[in-house]
Amino acid sequence: MIRHIVFFSARHKEDVGAVRTGLLALGNIPHSRHFEVTLNTKVDPLSDEIDVVVYAEFEDDAALAAYKAHPLYAETTSQVKPLRELRYSADVVAAT
């Protein structure tokens, strides 16, 4: 299983909701086993620059590649990219 975790910060604080709403559309792509978009609670002062977190699980590399190749992924990226400042992504293989 692949765990796909992406951290975002909004360019402007008033855009945090729009970033989250835009990223929620990615949940309509059918290739993930689990998908969620959450706001960072910012209880850790060392990571308070992160506003929104995407967490998804994929069966394998092929499912993750199909997710990223879906037209909705490109559409969502083009909508969210102008609103974000930072984007950090990690894909990790996890034991099931």
C-alpha cells in the first residue's frame, strides 16, 4: 500500500478554505482506497506554516499513477496552485 501525504500552505490566510475546497475535488478520482483533506490543527508551533493536509491510500504504484493521470487531478492542480505558497509531498510504502 502507498500512503500519499501532501502538505499545503495558502499564499494568503483568507484562501485556506478555497485551497481545502479545491483539494476535496480530488476525492472524486476513483483510484484511492482512502482519501481525506483536513485542516492542520496547528498545535505544534514548529509546523504552523502548514494549513491543509491531503492524505490518501493507494493499492500500489499503478493506482497512484492512475490517480495523478486523471484529468480531474490536472484541473484541480491548476485551480489550487495559484492559491498556495508551499507544497510538500511524500509517498511511502506501508505494510498493510
